[in-house]
Amino acid sequence: TKAQRAYNFNAGPSALPLEVLEKAQKELVDFQGTGMSLMELSHRSPAYEQVHNQAIANLKELMNIPDNYQVLFLQGGASTQFAMVPMNFLPADQKAAYVLTGAWSEKANKEAKMFGDTYVPFTSKETNHNRIPKLDELTFEDNTAYVHITSNNTIFGTEWFEFPDTGDIPLIADMSSDIMSHPVDVSKFAMIYAGAQKNLGPSGVTVAIVRDDLLARANIENVPTMLRYDTHVKNNSLYNTPPTFGIYMLGLVLEWAKEQGGLEAITKRNQEKAALIYDVIDASNGFYRGHAEKDSRSLMNITFRVSNEELEKQFLAEAKAAGFVGLNGHRSVGGCRASTYNAVPYEACKALSEFMIEFQKKNS
Ligand code: PLP
């Protein structure tokens, strides 16, 4: 019998591909003839190391990561990266630039200020973070240690599609909510990091992709061992016990992404999925109102309001009753949000778009 799958639009943790879950289920109590679950294997065993190294190799292949980058599997979520980045890469005699396009960039900036000086070249706060800056709106001061951006703003539903050329200044991106959703030129970034729980796998593992020349600049004298990138580089992310099951699941998601045809194919499908919903918003004559400006619209998190609050409550209640999960906007913004990550099927987006059309018909 086919598994009953919800229309899952959760923002994170979010949908995983059914094929991945079924493979994990099959292997759960006996991983490849070991007589043990993957969770029970030593992280020093050849069977686990194979899983670990294959996941790194597949991520490099899918994202086309050049050889002068290290791929790390860390713990503590993207939130720990907010602190680790400045702890390692913000020296006392420099400042870091934080482009503020949403709540997560604000949090990253707040953490950095505990370790050094930062400045804000741009914030979209005045317009409730409804847009990404145009590249000519950004200028960086001399003596900038790095520029930090949030490539997709999960809460507000905006996404960067072009990235600033920062010259010699390292560009660091929190890609937690759009990593692997479309091809990016990794060579533009000194570092990319992402919590896994949206496009990469379950929560519990955080991916960091760090360029060698940035690692070489790290200022690590008083940084605790676990919070130094070089510790994890030197030990292939096996300094201590890694989140083995999460890395295994991430590996299965990467295999799945390859079977989908890689990032070119995945981004095409993501564009089609998002268009289903944005098109309904745009054709609704104001019944639905998108939060983000059109050219900043995220393909991963679609944020919108229904024309009045009463109807919005009704929309969310009826959607829930119809089997749509996770459509409530983030508590800090309100409204509605449909997260259409890689693993959300086209059919789920199609069903939501039809539900939205129907709801408008009945209520206007
Ligand atoms: N950055 C972005 C863009 C996010 O969407 C999130 C979580 O949703 C975080 C950071 C925080 O990630 P974590 O929960 O892994 O610490």
C-alpha cells in the first residue's frame, strides 16, 4: 500500500522525499548486512566512513564545489554558525558587514557583535523585509573582514538571485533555506553554511563549505576546539562523534537529488511549483497579497496575506481541514506561508493552488 503522505508545507524541519524515507526504513534495523542499524555503527567503522565520505563527494558533485573548499558536517544548527563565523573570521582590527534582509540575518549580526565590530550596509527593515537590495545599493567599507548575507529569508519569503561582487572581501552566506534548490557559483563565496533540515535532510547536521584561503586567515587562539573550523577540517568532520544518522539521511537526499537530474532539473521544478502559487496570488485581484516584491520573491517560502483577517483565519482553518500542513506564517509576521522546498511534490503545490482558487471563488 502506498504511504499516506500529507501536503507538507512546513518551513523547517520540512518535507523529505518519500523515496528517501522508504530507503531508510528498509535499512533501519540491518544496514547493508551489518546486523546493526546505521545508528548503531561506530563512527570509525568502514561502513560508516563510506556513508560519510560519499555524502561529501555527492555534495561536491551536485553543487560543483571547487577543490579549494572544505565540506564540513557540524552540529548546533545554523544558529551556532552565527557565532562560529565571527569567532574564527572577525579579527579585532576589522569590521564585518551584515546585510540585513530578515530575522535570521539580524540574529547573525547580533551574535557577531559579541565578538567584534560589525556594520550594516543595507537593511530592509523599514519595509518589513519585503525585498533584497539591488547590487548597486551595496557598498562596503575598507577593512571589512567579510560580508555576510542570508541568501533566502525563510520568514519573509525573499531570496537573492544575484550576488554582490565583493572583490577581495570574503562573501559568507547563510543558505539554510535555499541550498541545493538552484545552482550557485560556489566560487563567489568564501563560505556557505546551512542547517540541513530544509533541503538537505533532517535537523541535527549543519553543512559548512569553506574556502581554504578563508580558513588560513582564521583567528583561533582563544576559540574552543569544537568551535574552530580547522578542528573539523583536520579530522574530516570526525573529531568527535558526528550526527551519524543525520549525515546518512543527508547522503540519501543527495542520492535522490542526483536521481532527479541534479540542480538544473530541481530548480526547473521548483520554479514551476512556486509559479503555481504565485500565479494564483497575482491573478486574485488583491484577494491574496504577496508579501515580497516581485523581483525578490523566494522560490522556497511563499508569503502572502488574505484580503482581511477574518477571511485569513478562515483560509488557514479550511486549508488545515483539507489536509494542508504548515501554512501559518511565522509568528513574527503572521499571514500565510507555503514552503515549497525540493522535496515538496509538484502535486502538493498544484493542490494548494486549486484550493486557493476555490476558496477565493467561494468567498468573494
Ligand atoms: N538561517 C535561516 C535562513 C533559517 O531559516 C534558519 C532556521 O529556520 C536558521 C538560520 C536557524 O537554523 P537552525 O535552527 O539550524 O539553527
